[in-house]
Amino acid sequence: MKIQAPVRKNETLTVDIMDLTYEGMGVAKVDNYPLFIEGVLPDEQAEIQVTKVNKQYGFARLVNLLKKSPDRVESKANIYSQTGIAPLQHLAYPAQLDFKRNQVLNVFQKAHLDIPVQPVLGMDDPTGYRNKAQVPVRFIDGALTTGFYRKHSHQVMPMEDFYIQDPKIDEAIKVIRDILRRFYIDPYNEDTHKGVLKTIMVRRGYYSHEMMIVFITRSKKLPAAREIAVEIKKALPEVVSIMQNVNAAQTNVIFGDETKLIAGRDFIRDELMGLKFEISAQSFYQVNPVQTEVLYNKAIEAAELTGNETVIDAYSGIGTISLAVAKHAKQVYGVEVVESAVMDARHNAKINGIENVEFTLGKAEEVMAQWQADDLKVDALIVDPPRKGLETSFIEAVGQLKPAKMVYVSCNPATLARDLELLAAQGYQAESTQPVDMFPQTLHVETVVLMSRVDK
């Protein structure tokens, strides 16, 4: 039997907005048929036009806002919504924090997980926080132009102010763009796969203010690279590193395999949790330094370390969590699958004079299985996996190793809930959840969950 939707494409309706999805879209219902609408908030009434009709749900666009939510604030600029840089900019910041807490609560409830969720820890100033930018370069209106992609497209929209980025980085991108124009550098053309420059990456140390520029090119040669570097260093005294990365592939992946130094050194220095770090072009380093310290302090606090424990940091990267934990523990073992990250982590331990940390290269589950075979006694395990969460083999390795406590730092509530269920089967019970707002104005939320082993 064919199901007939109660709405038609291009139909104009007046609806009440009842909810917000985890993707930040408003939800209205017509005869129990959900319509998803961008740019509207719960408790608003809107005139909308239906744009797409599926069997179970449809989409619509906002035509006219008839009644505003008390949580609505004036958007800074439409382009931040059009590019997806700040999809929650029209929602007051306290309400953004409530939305993110509800995201975690809803996911837990669907998974039948009864775990308390604390209020989200937010920022005093939820703008200008990103210490790293990756901006595409294209030929637009007769000139080399920097900007960002329109949502769900490959169209670059010219931008100079990125709102959530460090304003000094925004300023640097404009200066670099103008220098590149003077040298007639050929921007990449995605349609023809020709041109030289694809992307400009800028990193800036929050405490050190040191800046790194990376030119990601399609071609091996960047014309006038040395002369461009001289002009950049003249105009931007904070720049201590200028690099080139070559990526000839037609891909959405930004970096290629080859990175070379143009001028200065191949890293910048910065501090985190009172520790010094050297950060290279492709190092994974959290982009919000203020909230990273909040997040890591909550993870360390959750572990309740006394200084006598042996701790494993899985997915240890360049050692940020491991080195922060070291002064609270007897011994820390970091494990990481990326060789360059392990080398960076060992170097960062050395420059901080930390000797009770050991970094091992390999897949976490395989290394942990070896540690278990060696009869290593582990008191606490800290994990900070990518968005896809933990591998089943890793969770099984946790069950074999049997650390008394586990602290899970998650950037994806959905995979977190899935993993908590699997860890419960291995004897781990979640005790508390502390969300942290690492990415204000966006839909993402980080979460710290403490688990204790329950002997079965």
C-alpha cells in the first residue's frame, strides 16, 4: 500500500517548531509527518515551503518567522550558516549548552543507559577560539581568493572573517592571500585538476603566539616559494615556520605524503596544562586550547589518581594527555598507531623532562594484549578515540586487561553510547558523564565518562 504524505512539494504551510535534531534542524509535524527545517528553533512559529517529500519525512525552507524563540539571538552573518562554520550562531549560548547536554541525554536514553549527565562546561567567550585554519584557495572573480565551502558542495565562498577562528589567524590569511596575488600564484581548479595552490593551513600557538603556514599544493613546485616566504615573514613577525605539502591526488583529504620546509623551522611551540609541546604540520593537536585544558583536567579528575597508579593512554597522539597525567601517576604507557606522532610524543616527554612515560607504536588492542601477556597490572585506562569510537577488538582487550577504572573521552555521543553498552558486557559500569563544549557555535560536544570495573 502506497503511503501518502500529508504535504506536497512547494506547498506553503504555517507550522510550530517542536524540537531540534542533533544536526541542528528544527522539527515540525504535520499529521505526525516530520518536516526538517534549517534556521528555526523550538517554540517558534514559522511560514515554510516544502522542498522535498520522502515516505517517512520531508524537508522545508523557512519563508517567514512568525513567532521567535526567547533563545534566538541575532546571527552575525548568513555566510557562517551557509558554510556550516557556525550552524548554531542563532541560538543563545546558554541554550547551545542545554542543546548539547540533551544530545548526550537523548542518545543515552535510546540506548537504555541510566547515567547522570552534568551541565555542559562552556566558554566565557565562545568565539575566535580555533588555533588552526585550513582554507581552500580558488580563482574567483579574476583573483586568487580564500574562503570556505558552501555546505554540501565544492563551491568556495569568499570569506575574510571566520568568526570561530583566532582573529590573528584570519588576519594572517588575508595578508598571505594578498602576497600570493602579487606573485601571481595559480590557484587550484577542481574541475580541470590544474593549478598550483589548493589550501592554506595556519596554526598559531595560544600561549607562544608562534605561527606556522603550510601551503598544500597540487604540483611539486611552488613558484617563488623563497621570495613569498621573505614577504610573509616581513609582514607577519609571528611566523616561525613556512612549509609546503604536496598532494597531487583528486581527493577530499587535505594533506599528501610529502612535506618540506620552505623557511624557518618545521614546528611551532606552544603550551598546554603547563607543559611545552612542539607541533609539526600534521600533528593532531586539539584546536581549542582553553577548553582542552578543561577537558583534560576533568579526565584526570575523574581518574582520581593518587600518584601510585599505572595508567595507559590509548590513542596517545603527540602525548598531550599522557604527559599531563604523568605528574599524577607512578607510570604512564601511551600507545599510538601513527609513527610520527609517537616520535613527537617521545620528543615532547624529553623537552619537559618527564621520565615516567613510555610511548609504544602499534594498534592499541594488540599492544594491550601483549601487556596483558607480560602481566602488566593497570590501575586506570584513558581513551580518546576518533569519531568512529572503539574497535570491538579493543573493547575485548580491555576486558582481558581488567583496569580498575576507565576514563572515556568522546567526541561522538552515538559511538560513545554503543561502546558503553559493549564495555558493560566486559564488566564496566559508567558512573558519571561530564560534557565539555570544545566547539562553540557548532553541533559537536565532547564528553568525559568515568567507568569502574564491577567484579562479576
